[in-house]
Amino acid sequence: MKLIVTGGAGFIGGNFVHYLLNKHKDYEVICLDKLTYAGNLESLKSVMSNQNFKFIRGDITDRDTIFSVFTQERPNIVVNFAAESHVDRSIEDPSIFLQTNVIGTQVLLDACRKHRIDRFHQVSTDEVYGDLPLDRPDLFFTEETPIHTSSPYSASKAAADLLVQAYHRTYGLPITISRCSNNYGPYHFPEKLIPLMIANALNDKPLPVYGKGENIRDWLYVEDHCSAIDLILHKGTVGEIYNIGGHNERTNLEVVQTIIRELGKGKIQFVKDRAGHDLRYAINPNKIHKELNWLPATNFDEGIKKTIQWYLDNRFWWESIISGEYQNYYEKMYGNR
Ligand code: NAD
Ligand code: TYD
């Protein structure tokens, strides 16, 4: 079995590469990644010398490169994690989100069609469903919830999902799609809520909470996302969408207060809200549980402790990221907030 994992130098893709190589010792895994600001080869350092692993630097929007990689490598399975993934950046400038998330997905789909791939798996997000009201805790996203996006990021992910489904219906391409809730864990880029708050607290910087901090996210430990995708690849039904989530809803304020408590330091600063800020995400994971017998192994209380410990043990990993270009980004996003 030979897999191409696009975006494998990023947060979830990197965790998935480690997961695959550990779990399936006979699989060949190729990470194809452009190495944008979010890609970091340091996250793959421990597998670089693994004989079953290969890294190829490439851009999924570059048709010639992608087609020649497919011709050369002849993969059976492609798992597409490659994306621009940060909502705040998509609000600043949507263009690259459309380019990578939509056109890049189309290039991959075309290459998969040409090479009669066994499976194309699209890693999508619960954000394609839009948001739920804060005062209706009885409501959850199912696979039948209509697409109703809020940010340029989620709009681009929804467009990609529709394209993936169109390639299945029109050309019979064997696809699956997963829509997961917010992930957290090792190798998470410190522009996202949890790693940002850990890094700021450790560096005695204020912890910027948008609005009143009442927005709710449904947090999943990244390894549980990896196990779900692995299961979908092996046992999922072609053409289907699977929601992934573990009923770990928390308000942003609760998340940040937990981090402060665990670290014994950190000062919250309420800042201007995000434009179009989604109120609540909450996944109904019944389908993947019933059909594939998937359940998450790590709950939030345990996972946040493991994550904080990882950031304490791997300071060099995130400290090297938050120097240089990141400083410009931080100043632009938070300077006048
Ligand atoms: P990330 O930003 O950490 O990593 C993205 C990776 O894609 C990086 O390594 C980057 O270099 C690479 N990349 C970007 N543009 C590329 C291009 N044109 N060609 C090749 N590689 C390119 O993202 P993440 O948080 O790991 O998310 C991975 C996927 O999972 C995304 O598709 C995202 O939409 C989805 N997702 C994320 C979450 C979450 O909580 N982070 C939740 C659900 C779904
Ligand atoms: P984020 O990690 O960007 O993920 P997403 O927007 O895809 O859910 O943000 C998670 C939540 O945390 C979201 O409600 C926005 C909020 N947030 C803050 O309050 N402060 C911050 O500095 C960041 C980055 C996010």
C-alpha cells in the first residue's frame, strides 16, 4: 500500500504521518507539502530516516508537479490535508484560500482520476455547516445538516467538498470525506487558540480572548482524528461523508481558564471579536460510531494536560516558529485589537 499524504508537514497531517507509520509498518507513506508558513519539517524529523517514508516538496495547485509525482510514485491512496487553515488569515485575504483549498483539490482529483486511484480522502471540517446558536445545546451537526458557511476559509472548504462529491457522481472517483471538529495536540501551529494561549502564558504575554469568550468549540485530540481517518480509509463506504467529534464542547473562556490553571500563570485580555465569528460548533458522531465502531480515546481534560506537557517539553519547536515572520503576523492581527 502506498499513500500520498498532502499537507503532512502541518499539524494534523504530520500527526497522521506518524500515526500511519506506527500502525501500518508495511505501508509506504509519501508526504507532499509546499512548506508554507504552516509547514514544518521539524515535525517530521523522527521519520525522515524511516525507509517507508519519503518527503516531496510540492504545491497541490501546480498541475505539472502533481501529475509527475503521481506518474513516478503510483500511489493507491491520497489523503488531502493540504490547505490554508486559519480563519483569521482568510478574513485578511481570502485569495490564497480559494487557490489552495479549491483549485489545489481539483488538481489532486484530476490526478487521481487519471491514475485510477483506489481512494481519495478529503479532510474537511465541521465549519462547512456554519454555526449553531448558543442557547440550543440540543442541536448538533449531522452529515445531513445543510452547508451554510461563514468565513472565506469555510466557504473554500465547502467548495472543495462539493467538487469531491461531483467527481464521485460524475466520474465515479472513489472518494470519502470526513468533517471533523476542532483538533488540538502536538505540532499545532501557535496562531490557533490552544497553542497560542499556551505560548503566550509561558512568555508572560496577555491571552487575547475574542469578544466575551462565550463561543463554543467541540475539541478533539488529534490522535483521535487520525484513528478515525485510518478507519474510514480501510472500512468506510465509498462516496460517504463522516462527521468526526467526541462531545467535548467548551467555551473559549473555559479552554483558556483551564490552560491558566494547568500552567499556574496567564492573564486574559478581552479583545475585539472576530468578524462573522461562528457561535457554536458541535458534532453528532453517531454515523462513524455505528458504522465503523469509532470512538475517541482521549477526553478534553486528559488531552489538554498531554498537550500542555508537550509544549513544555518541546519549547524549541514552537519558539523557533514564533520568531521572524510570525512577529509581523502577530502585530498585524493583534496590534490594534
Ligand atoms: P495546517 O495549517 O497546520 O497545515 C497545512 C499544511 O498544508 C502545511 O504543512 C502547509 O505547508 C501545507 N500546504 C498549504 N498549502 C499547500 C499547497 N498549496 N500545496 C501543498 N501543501 C500545502 O493545517 P491543519 O490544522 O493541520 O489542517 C489540516 C487539514 O485539516 C485542513 O484541510 C483543514 O481544513 C482540516 N481541518 C483542520 C481542523 C483543525 O482543527 N485544525 C479541524 C478540521 C479539519
Ligand atoms: P481557532 O483556533 O482559530 O479555530 P477556529 O476558528 O477554526 O474554530 O479559534 C478557536 C476559537 O478561539 C474561535 O472561537 C476563535 C477564538 N480565538 C480567540 O478567542 N483568540 C485567539 O487569539 C484565537 C486565535 C482564537
